[in-house]
Amino acid sequence: MPVLGRDVTVPLVTGGEVTYAALDYAASAPALQRVWDDVAAYAPYYGSVHRGAGYLSQLSTDLFENSRRTVHEFLGCRDGDQVVFTRSTTDSLNLLAAALPAGCEVFVFETEHHASLLPWSDARVTYLDAPRTPAEAVHTLERALAGRDPYGPALVCVTGASNVTGELWPVRELAAAAHAHGARIVLDAAQLAPHHPVSVEELDVDWVAFSGHKLYAPFGSGVLAGRADWLQEAEPYLAGGGASRTVARRADGGVDVEWHTTAARHEAGSPNVIGVYAIASACKALTEAGFDSLVARERHLIDTVRAGLAGVPEVRVLSLFGDDVPRVGVISFVVDGWNSSHFAAALSAEYGIGVRDGLFCAHPLVRTLLGSEPQDVGECGAPDAAPGERSLNAIRVSFGAGTPDEHVERFVTAVRELVREGAQWKYRTEDGRCVPDRG
């Protein structure tokens, strides 16, 4: 599947240029060419949504609502499920957090991305320790749920695929455990939806959240899809036009508002029709390409990277569940004797390869995998841990649709050369980041 940027060249500090290897899909995937073409074709017809009688407004409104139906179908939603458009996965989960019934208990593993770890501060939250197998994850949740008030509302929040290790979580089994104990479950599918089919009905989850910018549609939109009741009963996420059905002044000077009970209740303001249409376009493109072929292609890339890293003794790949579990194209690792920021900077500056380093907005999980405690990382060029100590940060390589073999092969070669020969350039710390020293 073609993506934008596949022909972009970038300069190397050692001289010359090279085609950029975008291997940071887990942060933001490039736009599919199909998505870009669809958005460009619509752009001249852009108009207000739900607010105008003119032709372009009517066309834009139809496009917006048809996109909602496309996403509903893409996610295998049930009859009666709502698709609410948001800004991102983070926004979706904060919306759901604001809609929790009074007294709701929330159960979340410490292994979650911050988007699904942090929004629940107004609820009674139980943070669950990191499991070391999928079966342990289910047992851990069952034990935690067994001790809760069986008559009160409860929500389980779980990722579908880790943004650190790429490992798939046992979502269907966790959903069964949640429902057996009277709890509901929301799936953070930010890393899962771009790589594997997601069906709300088949997984039996109550809600699913994901971001367009990870689904090859980086135009600032996201989705929360699932059961309507808690959303309909909650106060609007944002108060304003679009969320309100009628507004009237009272005799005492106040205002009476009747809010929508549809998805519009939580979509106040002028909607991001470009972002929504981009998501729908990506959903169609992925469906038409077929996830079987996409998964097979990605498995080949995963095997190439993992085999290459396994051949470098100084590299340790991070894993929660072990080597044999299914995973998406997200792999994190540390390199003995290297500061992670330094290593990532060298990959970029000397090889034209874009990866990410740090704790990946999943600080508790990465620190658990590294066996480290929070502390400042050392200066660029110095190891981030003394000999015999655990690393403080990690490096993440991620890929997906549109990633050519050459990019992952260049990455493996670069890792091998940097470990054996060292960096060819000098680097310094600037604003907390490692950058080439051009002075």
C-alpha cells in the first residue's frame, strides 16, 4: 500500500543524501496515498457540517455521516452502538472517563500507554501489576474483579497491542472475564487497528478507541465507538453548538438546554470533517487491501528485524510475554554501552533512519521492562547506565503498510555497524536531546 513520503530524501551528516526510512509508525504513521488523494479530491467542496442549506454544506454533511457509517462497519460495531468522532485516542478515553457513572471503579494494567492509564483520576482506580503471560493477565484481572462491589458500575481498560513491545493482548478473554464479573471493557486499539482487524462484536468489548494519525490518516481526528447508554446519560463532553438540540432563556434569566442523545451530544463545535473523512478513507483502503495480506507482509518485516537484532549480542529486545506471542510491527530494545538518545540520533544523522527513543508515553511499563527507576539520563555520548546497570531509556523501531524491505534491512545493518564500529560523527546534548555537533 503506497504511503506519502516514500521518495523523500534527507541529508546525512557524513555527506550526501539518502531516501528517508520512516520507522516510527507507532508514533504517527505516514498518510496512505489513497487517503491523501481522497482528501485532495474533496477539499474544493469543503463546507460547514450540519449547519448550512447550501450544496457544499449538504455534501460535507453527507460525507461526514457516511464516514461515521464506514467506521461503524470497519469496527464491526453492533446495532445501537455509537461512533463518536474525537481528536485522538487520548481524547476518546478522556471522553469516556468523563461519562463514567457515579461510583464507577476502573481497572487498568500498569502496562498501558498514558492515554489509557491516566484519564481515570475521578474514579476509583485499581492499577494492576504487569503480567508476564497472556494467561496471567486474565487471572490477574479476574482476581481483582472478584474483590469489587458486584452491584456497582465498573470498567476495565486494556490495550490491544502494546506500543512498547508490539505484543498482542488477550482482548477477547479479558472481555469475557470483565463481563463475568459485571464490568464493562474499553479497548485501546491505537496500535492494533492499523495492523489487525478489530471487531467490537467479535471481541465483545463495550467500547473501542483509536487515532487517525496511527491509521495512516494524520489529519487530527480519532474515534470512540461502542455502547450508547453511558454516553447518552453523561453531560456533554464539551458544551456548545452541535451538542445542543434546543436552547431557551428562562424567565429567571437562566438557560434551559436540551442535549442531543446521538453521537452529536459529545461532538460540540464545528467538526473536523477532513480528519473524519481521512479516517473513513483509511478504513476503506485497509479493508480493500485485506488484513490477511497486510499481516503476512508485516510478519515478514518483523521476522527480518528480530532476526537481525538477535545477531547483535549487545542488543536486548524488550518483551513482556516472551518471543512466541503474536505481535505487530513495534519493537523496542536497548544497546549495551549506548545512550539511547545517542543511538537514535546516529541512526537518523548517519543513516537517514527515523526511530524513537525514550519511555514512549508508557513510563511504568518501560521501567518495569528495564528494571530501572525514574532518574535523569546522562549526557549525550555517555551510556545511560553504568556497566552492569540497567538502561534508563529504550529505542523503538516500528513499521507497517508501505514499509519497504530496504528500510528494515538498512536499519539492521545500521544497528550492526554502530555497535561494532561506533558513530562516525560527534554528538552533543541540546535541550535534552542528542544532536550532531556541527560546530
